[in-house]
Amino acid sequence: MSKLFIGGLAWHTEEATLRQKFEEFGEVEEAVVVKDRDTGRSRGFGFVRYINEDDAQKAITAMNNVEFDGRQIRVDKASDTGPKGGGRGGGTSNNFNRGGYAPIPVAGGPVPGIAYGTQQPYAMPTPNMYHQPYGRGYAPAGPAAYAVPSQVL
């Protein structure tokens, strides 16, 4: 069993058309045109799965860089490595050598690089140097003459 990637499909290409064309090279188990899940419009690529490996190889040599349904298509063997992660950073805890962002320690949370269950260093939050006292706004204390006298009972 061999799966082929078909790139550069025309927006109007249907699965039946794709299957019909690639059945010229052997028995097709499955032919799929990938569509956008929100709009239902073709994303311009698809997959064809052959039962026989030799039929798939014939299709690659015959259809790669050939015009099909008004567009020049690319036909390659599909990789079965699974889904690829999109965006930068990934989901791993150590992306220093992969071009991603380094994890940021959160106050009170575990620090990356320290094993779970070991003593975690205390992460003190950075004090706000512009912190204002409660009230309408910050004003420095006035002279002692204007201070409120202490209450005597």
C-alpha cells in the first residue's frame, strides 16, 4: 500500500475526477481532495492511496509536473510522519536549540529544568517600583504642619 501527495490541484477538482485520472495507473484504494473545514473549498492538494506499490511509482513518473484539470500538479510519495506542529515554540519544555521561545518561569510555579518533586527555588515577584498608595493618586507627604493631628481620647 502506497500513499501519494498531489499538490497544485485546481480549486474545482473533485475527488471523483482525481480518482478517475489516477486509476489509469492501477487500482486506487482512496482518493481525497483536502478541503477547508470552514468554507468547504478545496485547499489545492490531495492524496491518492494505491494498493500496489508499483502502480504508485508509475503514477509518480507519469503525472509529476504534468498539467491536470487546468493546473500543473506535483506528485510525490506522501510522508507518514504524522501531523506537523504549526507556529513557533512547539509544545516542548526546551526549545533553546530549535529556534523556539524559551519557557518563562511563572511566580509560584515550577521552574523549567528542575525535576518534579524536588525543592523548587522561591520565585519572588518583581516589586512594582511605581506602585501608588490607595486613593485618588500619588502625592508625596506634605509638611508636618499640614498633617492631621493625632486623636486623643
